[in-house]
Amino acid sequence: MKTFLEQVKKRLKAAAVSTFGDELNDFEPVIDAASNPAFGDYQTNIAMVLASKVAQPPRTVAQKLIAAVDLSDWCQTPEVAGPGFINLRLKKEYLESLLDSIKDDTRIGIPLASPASKIVIDMSSPNIAKEMHVGHLRSTIIGDALARTFSFLGHDVLKINHVGDWGTQFGMLIAHLKDACPSALSEPDKVNLGDLVEFYKEARKNFDASEEFQNSSRQEVVALQSGNPESIQAWQLICNQSRKAFQEIYSLLDVPDLIERGESFYNSMLPDVVSDLKSCGLLVEDQGAQCVFLDGFLNEQGEPLPFIVKKRDGGFNYATTDLAGIRHRVKEDHADELIYVVGAGQSAHFAQLQQVARKAGWLPEHVKMGHVPFGSVLGEGGKKLQTRSGETVRLKDLLDEAVASARAELEGRLKDEQRSESEEFISQVAQAVGIAAVKYADLSLNRITNYIFSFKKMLSLQGNTAPYMMYAYVRVQGISRKGGIDFTKLDNSECLKLSKDAEVTLAKCLLKFDEVIDSVVQDLMPNRICEYLFQLSQVFNQFYENCPVLNADEPARTSRLLLCDLTARTLKVGLSLLGIPLVERM
Ligand code: ARG
């Protein structure tokens, strides 16, 4: 209904200007969805806002506006309510014509963005040789949903994996590699470092236990930083091993096209970042470190919080790399918008980063930058998510367990329903549902809040869950299967007629999808899509309970079949934006 809302605003504004004078030319009316169907479909507070400007009571302003505006092609006669709200109720004929105009459109009426932008999304970004934890899972899933939504709108999206692949910890890892697998460098094709997290722990243990090992680790850091070929080779071996483990997760989650540009990618650009900051006069030396200080950033003790770009020992920092990243994304990628999907714990870092980049002139005003923060995933009782033995939960194990739980649920259901299905069907559905459940549970919540991870809740067929949504789609598809209907071959010209209330309600919900996508783009909140799809499937259920479809007489039958088809297609597009797979049966 986006176009409708824009048109109504235009007419309301014109009516305001013609009634009250040209001084209202800069004024923008606001229209909201009505909070209660009793108030119609949309509501505007325009009269209350104008009342003080034109020095007349709000209800009088509302009456005058209604008399001056013609919305009769779209709405029933507007009503004044309460202190001066104007309520709008859509006409059935208008809804029918709108549905008619989208029913043959593969994009179901969602226009492409114009102009299209280049959007760089920094997401996932785990650290080499360390555990990829649930925080990285959230970043991956949320980032991917945003990427899919922007791509659907026609934007050019670049998904960057800013992996932590550089730093002093590599000295220790390389030293351990040389100790534990002496043949690694001469026969790199044959090495398998196994589980790198274990490898990291062993390296750490040696480091803490032996001074000699500490010395060789330090030498390795120096060798690596100075580009010693052997150290670089060892570093690459370690990175490759991690990469394989990460890739396994991305394939399971169906997160494609993630471009790895780790921290090391920016190494050669770091000295310039620091010297350019110096020439802009932004650098201050503080206890031997090179820092930028910004107004309003304080540490816990209330002292100014430095943004350190060069440490006392001469090494560069996380912050320096991110500044180089901004420069590169703006200059080389020609980004119009930079998005960082990173946990809420790093909010101060991204706020500082943005300000420094703006001050230095590396992030021009026309390039948007946004940190998309998210809360933590917690275990039972609101504690840290851990295995029974108190270890960090591995993502691979977590996803495997989700698939196993989905399988158990499915097998139980098949037994109850006395259905028998092939092993192929069972494993396919379990895989799709298990992964979808994890993704959807994450995406359906306001990302800012923490949430408690529960397989039971996320796999439930009731409530706002992936299985519920997938099942809603299956059910709608079931109608066409049962009736032997090919939606693409329906003779559907001018057949949409909304007679019952449940049909009108469903129609309105279907036509709201564009507003929902718009709000996701504005606020970068994918949970809006989940809320909408959940609402759509509930409204559909009410329609299905109240309006016979296959047994209805024409023209209602075709009209209702079209509503079913539009619902299924909307669910499909909506779920695809979330990266949730669909199954035809489950
Ligand atoms: N590797 C970091 C971590 O695990 C996240 C990096 C986020 N991206 C960035 N450009 N700083 O916390």
C-alpha cells in the first residue's frame, strides 16, 4: 500500500494548502496503520498537527480537510474521530483492483528500488583458529537476511566476511605447528590439523608452560609480520583449515557469496591510515599510543576513551583495520551504504569508528553507515549457552542437533498420523526444518534483545516458528493439489471479488507486504518480516475456516483460489528473504 499512502499524503497536503494557505507547503502529513480495525485501515493526525499552526480546533480542521480532499477512488468517506484523527477505510473495489494488478506479477507488486545502491554488509566475521560462536551465527543469519532483502529490491550487495586472521596469536600457533606437525610445511597437501580449536588450546597450554615456547612464538610473530615466506605459508595452512570449518557452516546454513576479506587484507593500508589521520590533525599521543579522542566517549572511570590506531609497541589495531576497511569500501567498492552486523558489545567501537571516518573525510556525508547490533544467545536459565560439561557450544553440533530434533519430531508425527514416507523424504524434510528452525528463531525476535535458545520452542508447529510457517505454505499448496489446480492456468481475468469480511482482511494483509519490506530497509529489522508472515498465515487460516474454496461456486471459487495462490507466493517470497527453505510437503 506504499503507493496508496504516498498518493493520499499528496492529496491531503494539497487540500491543506488550498484550505489554509501556502505556508503549509513544507509540511509532510503522516499516516499510520490504524491501531484497531474499528478506526478503519489508516489514520492520520494531520488535523491535530495543523490545528496550532492555523489556530483552529483540530476537529474543525479535520472537517475542513475532509471537505476539501477527494479520496473517493480509494476510500470510503473519511471520518473524524476522537480529538481530531481522520480515519480512512479502503474500498473493496480498490482492493480488488490492486490485487488484480499484482496477481500475475512474479514480484507480487514489490517494485525494484530506484535508484539501486551499492550496499556493503560486514557480517559473520569469525576469528581464525577460535571457536565460531553463536554470536557469529547471529551475525551470519541476520546479515544474510538483510542481504537477501536488499538484493530482492535490486540493490547491489557485497557480503564481506571480516575474519580475524591476523594478530599476535599466530606466533603461538605457528610455533606449535612446527612442533606438532614438523612435516606440515614440506608436505602441505597432506596436513590435517584436525580441530583447530583443540590445536589452539594446546598451543596456549605450551605458551603458558614454557618460556622457550614463548620466545619462539614471539620470533614467529616478527617473522610473520616481516613477510618471512615460511611463516606466511604456516599462517596460510592454519587459515585454510579454519576456512574449511567455516565453509561447512555456511553451506549448512545456505549462506552463499560471502566474500572473505579478513583483517590481513588491509595490512598494507594501515601505515597510511595512521599517517593520514596525523595530517588531518586528529592524532594525539597518549602513553606512547597514537589515538583519536572524540567528544562524548568515556570509559568506565569517566575518563576520555581513546580510539587507538597504533599501539605503544608500534602494532596496529582492530580500529585501524576497520578504518582501512571503510576507506576501501568507499573508494574501491563505491559503496553507498555500509552495514556492520556485529554484537551490541561493540557499539562504542562502531560509533567511534564512524565519527573518526567522517571527521577524516573518508566517509562522505552521502554514504550511510550503520551498526546493526544484536544481543546474546543464552542457554537455559538465562546463563551462557554451554554444553553439559561447560564447554562453548560448537555451531556444527548445534545445527546437527537441530536437524536430529526435527527428525524426531517428524518421525513422531508420521507415526501418529500413520503415514509412511521414504528415508529420502524424512532426511530432506528434517534437514530443511532443523536449519530453518534455528534461523527463524533468531530472525523472528527483535535482534536487540537477548534470547534463550530452545530446540523445543523453535521446532514447535505452533506459534511464530519456522515449522509453523513452512506448514502454512504446505497447507495452501495442499489446496491446489487436492483440487488438481494449476494456478498458472486459472482463467482469472477480472475475477477477484471480495465478498466476505475474511476475504477483505486477507486482501488487506496481502497488500501490506511492500510496507513491511520498506520498514525492514529503514530499520534493518528482519523480525518485521516474520511478524508479518505470521500474521498473514493467521489471517489466511481465518479465511480458510470461513470461506469454502474448492467447494464454492464460481465466481467465488476462482477468486478464492487466487487469494490462496497469492498467500502462498507471499509466504514463499517472504521466507526466501529470510533464507528459509520451503518444502512442498512435510
Ligand atoms: N572478528 C570480530 C569478532 O569476532 C568481528 C568483526 C566484525 N567486523 C568488523 N569489521 N569489525 O568479534
